[in-house]
Amino acid sequence: MINALTIDVEDYYMVSAFADTIKFSDWSLYESRVERNTRRILELMDNHNVTGTFFVLGWVAEKCPALVREIQARGHEIASHGYNHRLIYDLSPQEFRNDTRMSKDILENITGQAVHGYRATSYSIVQQSLWALDILIQEGFKYDSSIFPIHHDRYGMPQAERFPYVIQRAPGEIVEFPPATYRLMGRNIPVAGGGYLRLFPLSFTKMAIRDINKREKQSAVIYFHPWEIDPLQPRLSGSPLSRFRHYVNLNSTFDKLDTLLSDFKFSPLINLMPSPGLCKKVLHRE
């Protein structure tokens, strides 16, 4: 079974956890660590002969076009993570369209190739922001990976499908790739990566992925960020919860990823697009 490895390319000071204290207009004042961390990830993936999907923030691509070209040259898929990491449900439809179009144009101008995939900031396509799917379809995206089927204070649609499906909307259709969850005691437990990869024991994560692959016969969509392999990053101020979520077990991420890349097979999301006639179709309504 081939799983999907996805990387959200953003820097440590851009995350939603610190958005209340760090303004977008001040991003350029912070030390940038995204290039060195991403290149370390690229070396790790090369060592395991693994390719994946890099959801690149438009602002990062604009500042670091050589990094985007390097990711592409190493055989990975380039996809969009929006432009400036704003939560979709805090935007108007026109603001979201402008943000999405800007990011897509920047990435396509750098790579010379069409961008097919999108992932929202902090998985912020939720029940009240499903209208964003209409815009993604209209802007030419083939797939989305933004609907997390879990309970969370910032995101999540716990009743959504757990595995790839086609979303039907008025403008057309788009494939949805949900991040991996493990079904336990009637609940969806997030095992997709990010803070969950850092928080849970590696043995639990491996068991969950194997169960998804062998028992449910599905691919697991795994994600993480370049700053998560960087325990020496500058410490930022924020709420105790935000600081915990951001900094917990940063020193464990790289070794856990190294093991997962050894034990499982991975591919870019675009290579896992389901056959149209074999994929469940769902009509999401606001």
C-alpha cells in the first residue's frame, strides 16, 4: 500500500498558533529558517528514495523561488498552501479567491507547471467555509487536502469521510484527501502527522498506519512542517496551549520521520488520484 507524504512549507513564525502576536507585516523581521529545514527534509527523502507533495506557502515561494525549483527538480509535486497563511473562515470569498489565485500564479510562474493541489491554512475548510471548495474548483484545482475528519477547537469536520472521495458542488467536482485518522472507540483519532506525530509514541503511529493500510486497505495521508524538525528555532511568545502545541517533542520529529520513511511506502498525492468511477461521491452542503 502506498501512502501520501505531504509537507506544508512555512516558517516557524507563520503558524496560526502565533498569529495573534505576530503580524503578517512583520514576517520579514524574523530569522528565516525554512530553506535550511526544507533542504534537510529533501536530503532525508532522497536517502529513502521517497517523493511527496510540498504545499508551499505563496509568500515563501515569492521570497525563495530557488527552493521551489529545487523541490521540483528532485521529483516532488508542488501544490498550494495559500499565500499568507490566513484562516479561510476569517476571509471573505473574494479575499480567499485573491489569496488562492496569487499563490497559484506565483508557484506556476516559478515551476512552469500547473498546480493541481491545495491545502488550507490549519485545515480551515470547515462547515461554515465550504464555499471555499467552489472557488478551488473554479480556479482549476483537481484536489484538496483541507477537511480533517476530527474534533478540534480550530478546525475539523468529524462526520466527514476518512478516505479520499469526490466532493460535488455547484461549479463541479474536486477530490478530497483527508489527513489520516485511526478509528478507536467510535472516534477518529488524528495520526496524520504534525503535532500528533510529535505527541504520540512512534509505535502507536506505526500501528495506526499499518491498520489503515492492511485492515482498511486505504492509503494514509501524512503531513508535517519544516519547522517541526528544528528544535533550536527561536522561542516565541503565545498562550500556554499554543506554545505546547508548537514546541512539544520537536527533538523527536526527524528520527520519527526517518523510521516512517523506512517502514512505509510513500508517493505524492497527485499519484494517488482515485479513478472517477471507483470513488465515493459526496455532496457537501453549508
